[in-house]
Amino acid sequence: MDSKRRRQSAEVYRRRRILVGILAVLLMALGGLLTLLVLGWFSADDQSEPGSDSAPASVSGSADEGASDSETEEGEPTSPDSGGPDSEDSGNDSSEPQESEEAAPEDGSCRSGDLLVRAETGSESYAPGFAPMLVMEVENTADYACTADLGTAEQEFVVAHAGATVFSTAECSLSRENLEVELEPGQVERANFTWPRSDSSEDCSQPDSSLGPGSYELTVSLRGVRSEPQEFILSEG
């Protein structure tokens, strides 16, 4: 009986040592795994911390710094002495006068400077026996509507030849009438007068046979506003 118990004890003891060895190996393997997990955890924390010296963070930071520097340089205001766009604009604003629209007269009448008078003829050349048609054009050049007297009382037609006046309606006993017309901005009105080839110093209505062919000039005026001369020809036939 004693020998069997001793053999069982030796076998049990050997099995226990084997079990203990296996447990020790497992514990060592588990310890090593835990160590790797802990090291990997701390390594991940170090990479995610702000201010780390990793390469991507430094490249991104240098790019941001370059962009901010360029924005600062471009956004800096230009001094008045630098000749930049702001200084040019301010100089133009101070030196150039501001244009303002001129108000219409209180009575609604046209000023002399509001009217543009032009001389025209019905044709550039007239053969003998044909009475030239003299034309006066009046345009309102103001930016507002105004009223002007376009009647014969304010009109004058003058024909000159070789620097001398041949005919003027101011010397003739014509019907003098007033005609108030409201002119819109840019509106043009026309007045016609048929010249019978007469000399107003002799007879306003009868042709003057002494008037020879050649170049003549027509000038018209309204209320003292005179046109530029308009040339026309009296031909020989």
C-alpha cells in the first residue's frame, strides 16, 4: 500500500509541474501580448497629440504659413505715397470737378445756350429761274424740355455773296408772328423761306437780274443764336 501511494504522488507531482510550466508559458505569452498592446496604444497617442514633429504636420504648417504671409502682403493698404490704385482714385476724385445737370429755368423757357441753329438749303445748286429754298433748323440740346419762340418775329435769313450781304429778311416788310413751341430734349424744328433771288436793299420780292452765278452763303439766326454759313450755288443754266 505504501509503495502505490508514493508512485501516485510522484506522478501527480510531475503532472502538476507540467501544468505549472504550461501556465507559466501562457502567462509569459499573455504578458508579451499585453506589452505590445500597451506600446501600440502609447504610440498612437503620441502621433495624435498636437505639436508633434511628424512630417505631414510640418509640410501642412509651412504651406499655411506661406499662404497667410501672401494674404497679409496683398491685404495691406497702400500708402498715399506708393502710387497705388487707391491713391490714383483719390487724386482723381479731388482734382476732377463733379458734373451736375443744369436745372431748367423756372419759367420753362429755353436759354440761348440750349438751342443749336443750323442753316440748310433744299439743294446744293439752283439753275436760273429756280428760287432757292432756305432752311433753318433749331434743335434743343438741353437735357430738359423748354419753350422757345420759333415764329418769324425771331427768325432771320441772310444770303451773302463775295463777302457782301445780298439779302436779309430783317430788311424786308414781312409778316412778323410769334410762335411758342415746347421742345423736348433733342427735338428739331424746321422753318423754310423761299428766296426769290432778290436784293433786299432794292426790292425784297422781285428777282434781281444783276445777281450773277456763283457761290452764295446762307446764314440763319434765331433770338441772336447764329448758325455756321451754308454754301450753295446759283448756276448759269
